[in-house]
Amino acid sequence: MVMKFIDTFAGVGGFHLGVKNVLPDAECVLAVEWDQDAKDTYLNNFPETPIFGDITELTEIPEHDLLTGGFPCQPFSINKQSSVKKVYDEEDNRSNLFLQLVRIAELRKPKYLLFENVAALASMKNKDGGLVIEEIKYAFEHIGYNVDYKVYDAADFGVPQQRKRVFIIGKRKDLNETINWPKPEYKKVAVRDILDNDELVGKEYNANLDNKTCTSRCFHKSEDSSKRWDESNRYYCNRSNKNDDRVFKWVVTSEPGAKKIEEKLELVPEYTKDDMVWQDKKTAFEESSRDNNPIKNGRLVITPKNIIMYDTPSKISRQHERIYSIDGISRTLATFGHPLFNVDGRLRYLTAKESARLQGFPVDDGYKVHQTHGTACKHFGNAVCVNVVEAIVKANFSQEST
């Protein structure tokens, strides 16, 4: 019997590819995606699939066996949440779009459900202190499904990208089928392995470092600003805020012999910003070079090759102040602020096709990306990793799972 599936919040087809890679005869009877550029890309790759726009207006729902969807993550994203409270935005209409999946499942009673969202959803709480993921789980259990969820990292499934996401599997209770979670592969795949051969591809970054200065790291005018900043007095002041004239200095506060060195910023009242000279940004990157490419569980991890440290009061560098090694893996792709790599001495961003490969999209076998680079990278920042979907489908919905 041919598996029929509906691909909701379809993006550019990550779920579609993951299902078809395992079940080539499966038929996608409907895709749902509101973004026009994503719809165009989806239809360019899967022209036989009918596609609808706004899921809230969807009324003609065909019979199907599997309902998939990467429902909107913005209300649950760590970028919008307090790291302490982790309370989701119940006023954001996108928070409740998973109820559209409940509506479809209740109406058509497909055998199986497979959804994906940001990892933070697994620990996020509502205003009453309950887990949001348990609310979602209960909503589907209430209409007749056994439901379970698990956080996976895409890097554990053969792509060189750290991408932690929660996956939700549902199986209709009357089927009496167990939910199976596939074991990670842990392959040593590096960003270098997915790069295009032409060394001239990719947007250059080098010019952005020339003649640039750090936002905050500075020397007193009496100091030798040519020496390493971490060997100086390590002054800090907020250059971007014209109303803040204060100067601080990083000082060690922990006791001698402590296992961990604790530091903090202390005000230096005798100095103002006029007394300071800011460090050269390119030098700051070179000072902080690190490239040891450690291994975790048999696979590579993220390795910053160049990074500016202590340029913020939190002592954590900003994403745009990290350059990564291509012999490690990539940080999580996002819809903006794409990762920057040192490609054998040349600083550049990934191409659209390279970003696609980080998500397991088969661009070398005919998959077509959007022609506009920024739009394509946004698509893959929003996409589900094909490899993880494929592993879950194989473990649960194929002959191998029976």
C-alpha cells in the first residue's frame, strides 16, 4: 500500500525529501506553505504536489497516512525567550498554529504524525509553570494518538552542522505500534566535506576586517597598543554609546589556586573614553585563534578558528565575531546572521548550495535552490534536516521498522 502524506509548514521540502528517500513510492497529496518564495522553490522541486497557502484557511483536506510539519518555531525560539524563565509567548498567534495540526489530525485521523521544532520547546513552560511540549502532546493524545518526543542533533546524523531540534512522533492508538527512536550515526563529517570545489565561490568577508576597530576592547593612550590585548590592562568601554563615557577594566576576583578563574569589570574612574585607543579588530581575531577540532561521540564539533573574546560585558562573543574552522562543523544555520568560515586562509560565507548540504538537501542530485542567495540561505535556516527525518521515517514507517 502506498503511503500518502501531507507536508504542512512545508518550507522547501525537508520532510518531503526525508519521507521519499525511505519510501520512494510515497505520495505527497498536499503541501501547505504560506511564504511565496518557499512555495516557488517547493514547486520547482516537487511540481506534482498540490500546494496551499494559509493553513488556517485550509478546508479541503485529502485522506492521508502521515501528517508532517515543522510548525513555526519563533514563539518557542531561544532567541525570543528568557534563558531563566523560558516562558513562551502565548499572545503570539504562531504559538497556537500547532492546533491546526490537531484540527487536521482529528478530522482525517492519519495513522502517523511527525513534527519538528526548536529544542527549547522541550523545556519551555507556559504561564502556569507547565511544559508547553506536554500541552502539545496531550492535545494529540486526547484525539487518539500515542505521542512521544525527543531532542536530536543533526550533527549526529551525518551532516556537519550542530542543529538541536525536538521531534514529535504520534501513532494512532488503535494501531498498537511502538514509537521507535533511531540511534545516531556519529560520522566524522566536516564543513570542508560539503564545500564547493571552486575556491572563489562565496561572499568575501576580509574587507570588513580591514581598518575596523573593536566595539569595546581598548588600551590607554600611554600603553603600547601593538601588544596583545590579553597581556595589557584589558580596558573596556562602550564605544557605540555616546552617552556612556565610563572606562572599565577586567580584573581577576577569584582566590589564588581556585579551580576556575573568575573575573569581573571594575570601573576606572580616572579615565574617560577620550583617554582610550580601541584595538584593531583584525588583530583581535588573530590573537584569539583556536583550531583544535575536538571530537565528541565520534563526530566533530564546532571549532571557532578566530574569535573575539571579552568584547562584551558577558565575556561571550557575538555570533558575527566568530570565524569557524572548516575542519569542524558549523553552528546552527539561522534565517539571518549566517556563519563565517576560514576557508584555507580566506574568510567567506557559505554559498546557498553549501548551506543546503548542511541540511542534507541533495543539490548534487538535482535539487534546485532559490536563485537569490539570501533567500535560499533563509530557507535552509528554516528547514528541517533531511537526514534526521529519513532516520525517523525508516525506524517507524518503513518495512524495516516492522
